[in-house]
Amino acid sequence: MKYRKLVTIVEETTREGGRDVDPVARIAIVAAIFDNPWAGQGFVEDLNAGIDAVASDLGALLAPKVIEALGAPLEAYGKAAIVGLEGEIEHGSALIHTLKFGNHFRDAAQATTLLPAVEKRGPAGVHFDIPLKHFTDATIRSHHQSIEVSIPDAPHPGEIIIALAAATGGRPQQRLAALSTEL
Amino acid sequence: MTTTPLAATTVVDLSTRSTLGGYDDIAAAIGLRKISTFSEEIPHAEGDSILRATSTAVIANPWKGTGTDFELAPEAERIAPLLSKLLTDRLLDVLGGAGKVEAFGKAALIGAGGEIEHAGALIHTPYFGNLMREALEGTSILCFADGFGQPGESLRIPMWHKTAPATRSHYQTIEIFLSDAPNAAEIAVVAAASTGPRPHARIGDRNTDIPVTSEILKEITL
């Protein structure tokens, strides 16, 4: 998998709402920045060739790295596809919304739920929020959260950022009633 | 008005302890809200990838509400070594050890309710700088950025060679982004390092430059 750069971000939150967070809440993001496989080809009707060339390798690259960066058992996860200005959002979606991509992360994390995602087009440095949900039960409300990311010089117009995010738990100081209490 | 320093109740030896996990005691002692560690790997066709990283701690401003006559040294001497330890432990972890580090830099961002001198107090004394230099096995003075910061802003941090600061190939900057820091009563402190020079550095060096003075302005070709 050829990429221009690979970015890793780890956030450790020790206080929230004026109280200690115990244990420390960790979120890790790993993002690959690489050439859009459909750059310069105009409207490509069938995206499968590009998906086959990239999606599985990308998932295999990112999944172990984000789990290693998290450094503790994973409880929530999500993904992102951010397309440079000359591409289509569909290009990013094509790379992340396939089992070829997602199963690498699901298997590595022993997860069972669908990965929540953000898909967006923007200039280099664009801010994007990656949604995360619980890794085995997407209705667990405590784990609904998002993490904001900006990569200073990416994506270039002909590039795509694909990112995975992982969290060790739910929101710091989460204290909302469970969904089941409202049903 | 004065603040009440958080009392140090126990003496611990941090010289050999990793702070990557189980650092609640340090976090409490310095009013730590979060640490954000950013790293990037830039593949290089003819050799090892270049790794660049920043680690940023966001803490409560220990001088909140104090005036310009307030003595900063006691809190700076208490807090800065802990910040240096937390941040350099993370840089060394993601960069692969001090032996890999070639360039470094530092920064402090002060929240809107603080004083620029508060930011300086945490990075511009030996209690931060000497410890960071020692941890990364450098000898150069540390280049830096400091200033007021709003949450959501980006900050660009300069780095240069850790033992030969005039080495032109290693002049570089790295940008950090903090979505929700520093708040008005917070300070963000950053340590930055790189395992290499700029990618494809090729603008010579002071050792190879010919002498250049304003004499050249007398014969400019347009």
C-alpha cells in the first residue's frame, strides 16, 4: 500500500467536567494519505477495479496500527473517508464501505457492529469529526462519541484520507440513561 | 490575589519510571486535562521513513487570577519537569527512542485569560528545556513558538537539529491542532521532534555557502 504519509493521533483525557477521568480515556486515530485511485479518469461508472486494488490493503495497513496506537482494549470504533477537491465523495465511500476494508478492523478488534463513518470532501487541513460507536452493540448510548481531526497538508486535490478511530471506552463522564429505559 | 498550589504530598522517583500509563498522580499534581500526541510517517524512497511527532499537554493555568508581580518560579519549577517527562516519554515511544531523534522544538500556548509570561515560564527554563534536551539526547538550544491560543486554532512549531542547530537540512516546522484547547484558564505545552531532515532537503548548508552580503544588490539581474 503506497501512501504519501501516515498520521497517528492519540488523545488521552484525564479530566472532564472538572472531575478526574478514571481510567484515562484514550482515543487513537490512524490515517493514510494517498493518491485517489480514480484521479484524472473523469466519471468512472464501475469503481470495483479501484476498490479491489486498494480497499483490502488499506484495511490491512490501518487496522493493526490503530489497535497498537490505542494500547488498551478497544470498546468503540469508527472510520473516515475525506476526499480531495478534485475527487468524488463516492471515491472515498467506495474505499471504506466494503467488507474488504471494514472486516480487517472488525476482525482485529473482535467487533461485530457496523463501523460508523464520516465521508466528506474538502481542502487540505479540512476539519472532520469521526463518529465512534460501541464495537459489539451499536445501541449502547454511552459509547456514542466523535473525535475531531485536521491534518495540516492533506488531502491535496487528487488525494484521499482514509482513517480508522478506536476508543477505550465511552464518553468521559458519560451518564445518560440507557436506550432500554426509554423503550 | 494568589492561587493555592497543589500540595506535593509524596516524593516519587520518576527518573526511571515510564509515564505512558498509570500517571494519575502526575496528572493530578499538574491539573492535566488531556494529552494529544500526533505523529506522521513520511515514506522515503531511498531509505528509512521520516517520523515526526508532537506531544501536547493541556493543563490548568496554575497562575490563574494572579498579577504581573506574582512570582512564577515555584510553580514553574514544580510543574515544568513533569510536563517534560510526560511529553518526552511519548515522543520517544512513537519515534523509537532518543537515538532516532535528529531534530527538536517546543511550544507553549496560553489561554485568553492568562499572560504570555505564564506560557514562557513552563518552557523557557532549565526545568523544562534541560530535561527535554537530556531525554532526547541533544545539546542544541531548543527553538520554540509561544503565544496566545484559542481552542480550534493551529500552531506551527519550529524544529532544528538537536546537536547542530545551524544544520539547514533540519530546519522544519510541524503543525498541531487542538479542537478544544487551550481554554481561557489553561496552558498547552508542546514538545516536538523528528527523526530526520526535511524530505529531499537540497538548499545547501552554511558550510557550503559562498559569502553573501548586500554587495550583491549592486549587480542584480532582472
